[in-house]
Amino acid sequence: MRVIIMGCGRVGEQLARLMSGEGHDVAVIDYSAEALARLGPDFKGRRVRGVGFDRDVLLRAGIESADGFAATSSSDNVNAVAARIARSLFHVPRVVARLFDPERAEVYKRLGLATISSTTWGAERIRELLTHADLDAVRSFGAGEVQLLEIEVPLHLVGRSVRDLSVPGEVNVIAVTRDGRALLPMLGTSFREGDIVHLAVLSDAMARVEGLLRLGEGA
């Protein structure tokens, strides 16, 4: 995948390292030579110095053949402009813009831009850790609306079925790991002792999951 990352701050730098390490063709744009230098000599991607929404700079980064574009600078306005140019002018298939002000998310959505709000995600994650410490999410989706949980099946559910731990639209058992092998369960699949259950849960339904699992009761 050919990816352009606009902004080489902490997020952009980490994203660039991750995607380059996975074998993607990565180009990083930043007006600061010092920021680009932080990628280090082991970085296999390209460094392009310049303003991230300048047409010539984008062309030097290879935007005409890019599969993805991530605007990760510290400015919402710059990210929005760069993302819109990538989407509307160069028709990049996948465009994501970092967003600090969550109130702008709906506006950007109407413009056809996918956004990631670190403010919203961070607040949601802190709330989860404070209020549902026993349910540590291994991954979040969107802005934290859906959480992926992993938990060893409690004893009171051994012999019970997946149906007993499912709430349509709120809690779904998406996989079970048993003896080191994963399986896709049906509603009638019975839990066994030692099973690891993988749940997709709405953040608003975390209290319901705690009730189903009887966390805090010593079960």
C-alpha cells in the first residue's frame, strides 16, 4: 500500500514507523527538517519537506498514485484542507484526518472526511478504565463506541451457551479461543472451562456485560 502521512509529530512519526515496518510504501511530509530527521536512518520511507497542502509538495510525495493519505499535523484546519485536497483533487481512496476539536467532527463528516479525534477517544478510554477496570479493552473502534474485550469464561457460564452472553445490538461473542485454537461460535455453542471469550461490546453496554459476567461477585 502506498501511503502519504502529512505531519511528522508524535502521531505521524509513530504511524510512519508502524506502516513502514509492515512493508508499506510510506512518504512523510513536514515543513520541519528537524521533525523529518527524527524518523532516523533506519526509516525506509521517503521524507518530503514542505507544506502538506501544497500541490507541488503532494506531487513530490507521490499523491497521484497513493492508496491512502493521513493528515496528522497539530492543526485541525491544516488537516482538513490537506485531506480535502487529497480526497477531492487527487481522488485518494482512503483519507483520514486527525482532529483535536470533536465539535468539528460532524462538519468534516459532511465533507466526506474520516476523522480520528484523540480528545474524544482519550476521554472515552479514561472513563472506561475508571468505571470498568475489570473489562480492559484490547482494541477500540471508531471514536471508542465499540470495544473488543477478551476475558476467560467465568465458572458460572461453563456449560452455558453463547446465547446467554449475547445481547443483540449491544454484546456479541465474535470468537472463542479454546486450547490455543480460535473458533467462530454459533448461538448454541457451549462454553468450556478455560475458554477465552472475545466480545464486541458497545461502550454504553459495559455495565450490562459486567452483570452477565458477574464481575466483582467472586464467581
